[in-house]
Amino acid sequence: MVLVLLVALALVTGCGSGIQRTADPSSGDFYTEEEYQKLSSDQREAYCAELLGEYENMQDSAAAALDDVTAEERAIGDLETEMARLQPELMGLRGEVEALEGEIAWYEGLPRVYVVQKGDFLYKIAEMDEMYADPLKWKRIYRANRELIQDPNLIYPDWELTIPRDWPHNYTVGTGESLWRIAGYWEIYGDSTMWNVIFEANTDQISNPDMIQPGMVLMIPR
């Protein structure tokens, strides 16, 4: 644009008082010096008027473009200010994310199988930090290993026990269990009153919520 302005200005400066071709400055088409010298006085005046008009238009466009640049620079400055203001918050969030990633890595590294040692019992195993760090959660280990453990008070060295780590999406009914009891298990909902959630999700196989059979695999909505 600046180049075109300079060309237009130079031609306007040289205008004073023919040829067959008609130049169109609005489309960037100008007379050469040789062509200009062959113009009649009227043609020169008309051409100069066109050049002046186009030059003024270009000045207006340049001014508008400058205003746009100024507005963009102001917007960039506002963004930089906002980024500087948010930087401490972003650093704090980054620290939280790193801490969570560390916790996730720690949980993922927890054992999913435990080999029973002499003197172990389920209560003791559940209490271990790398298991559940809560002795009262021994029943989940029992429920996950019912095919192996007949009596929760009797486990033997070298047995490999499954240690569940997830929130189950299905549950296999054991002898003597009810929906109320299952819903109350901490790994299910920890709330017996939510038995109806399990019932409604399994109406395809349960017609009476008071009658469920061992071996049924129930879907546990999450």
C-alpha cells in the first residue's frame, strides 16, 4: 500500500497539462512517463484528478489500517496483562496437577495381588498401608476371593489373594446376600438404602427385589 501511495504521489506531483489507452488508477493501472507526455491537457487534468482521488482514498485506507493496528496492539497489551494476572493461579493449578499425578502414580503402583505370609489374617492384610490402610475393609478382600476362601478366619501361606482397586461395575451375588446388603458394601455404594438403584438396573433378571440368587451377576450403575 505504501508503495502504491508513493507511486501515486509521484505522478500527482508531476501532473500538468494523445494516446489511445486509458489508464485506471483505481485498479493500479498508471500511464508510463512516455504515455503521460502524449496526453492532451484535458486528459492530463482528468488523470491528475483521478490520481488525487485515489491518493486520498489510499490515505484514508492507511489511516484506517493504522487504527486497526493500534487497536490490535491495545488488545495484545490487555491479553498480556490478563496473562500476567493469571500466572500465579496457573502456577498453583500446575502444582495441584503435579500433586494429583503423583497420587495417581502411587495408587497405580499399589499391589493387586498379595501372597499370604505365615501369621497373616484378612484383618491384618487390609490394615497394611499398601493394601487399604483400614482393617475394617478386610471383607472386600474376602468377597473378591470367595472361590478360594471358604472360611474368612482360615487363610494359608502362599495363597495369592486378589486385591481389588476399582469401583466395580458388576457384582456376583454370594450365598445369603440381599440387594440391601450389597448396596451397603463400601466398594458398592456404602449405603444400603440405595438397593433400589441396583434393582432398577437389573429388572431384566430380577422380578422380586427380595429374591436374588447366588451366582447372579448384577450391574452396578456408576
